[in-house]
Amino acid sequence: MLIAEELILLTLEDITGQPVKGLRNLATRDVLVGGALLAELALAGAVEVHQQSFWRSPKVRPVKVQVADDASLQHAYDIVCERARTPPKVVKRIGTGMTAYLIGHLVNQGLLRAEDRKGLFFSTTVHPVLDPRSKQPVRGRIAGVLLHGHTPDERTGTLIALLSAVDQAHRLFVTPTVPPRVVKKRAKEIARADWAAGAVREAIIAARQGVESGFSDSGGDGGGGD
């Protein structure tokens, strides 16, 4: 499962099928998904970040490798190959429209259910989780890091960094024994990506910063500009 798909599952309420509070704007979720796809490319060694000068923003560039046989990752890689972009721009460009696409994929896999709900003036489609146990492996890995001090692997560290970028880590992982402020601090420490090395670390940080930029541009529930 892609990191982006794991994030979608984590940030959907099991019963209502709605995104968690703070991520109910589709543009915000697209930015988060864009960051996750960029991070996945980074873990595959398919992108790198070039710091052109002290005065100019870093740019994300492709590395010529064989990308995994996945339409979403190929789409993201093709966009990176178009031209060098700053992290916020590439994250937004990659993520546009991908939340809906990946939700459809999760529905086809039998992990989510599409449910139309009619209101007084309009209807909406929500996506309840068919089996909440499907989240438990990834939740367990993240909880081990945030609540029990385990050292993250690359995928778990990336998930935490991106959840921290949209201010969700301490909201999704609540326990009576660890205060939210401690969880939030731990997530921010993980977001520095000290668990990764070299070019991967720089690209993961760029993905996280791109998500943070898009998240903050509209007060925490929207997307940034391209």
C-alpha cells in the first residue's frame, strides 16, 4: 500500500466516512497526498533536492531510475520530470485530483465503501472504512514511535512527518498516559527526518515543507498556489 493510501485511511473517520476535522477541504487533502507521493519517490531514490543558492528556494528534480509499477507514482514522477519546481509547487501539482483517485482505488480494493448521503440542499459521498482492523498495522507502527519511543523506519517516519505537517499526529494518537503536547513534540522531532540519510533526508524534508506550506496558506484547511 502506498504511503498516500495509508494516510487517507488514517485520516478518515471509521463510521462516518468523513475526513477528520482539519482535513475536510479537498485541496488540503490533495496537498497531503501530493507530499506523500513525493516522499514515496524520495524513498525509491527517484527524486532529489537541489539548493541552488542561499537566496533561491530549493528545487525538486528527478533521478533517472525505474519507478515502481504504480500509476499514481508514475504520474507523480512524470510531473517531477516536467521541470524543476519548489517543494510547495511540486507537492500541489502532484497532489491535484489524487485524493479522489486513490479513494476510488481503496474502494476497489474493498477497504472503503462509497456511500451517498443526501442533505436538504445537496448530497455528498462519504467513505466509511469497511474493516477498521485494516488500519491497525500502520496505527501500531506509528503509536510505537509516538507513544513508546521506538525508532521509526523510513515509511513510519515519513507518515509521522506528514501527519505533523497537517497538525494531526497528536489528534489521531490520543492516550491517557501521554499528553497531546508530548505527542506533538515527538512528531515534530521525527519530522526533522534524522532517521533518514543524505538525499533521501533532504527530499523527505522538502515533501514535509511543501505540505506545511499548502496547509498554512489557507489557514490550515486548504492548498497553496502553483
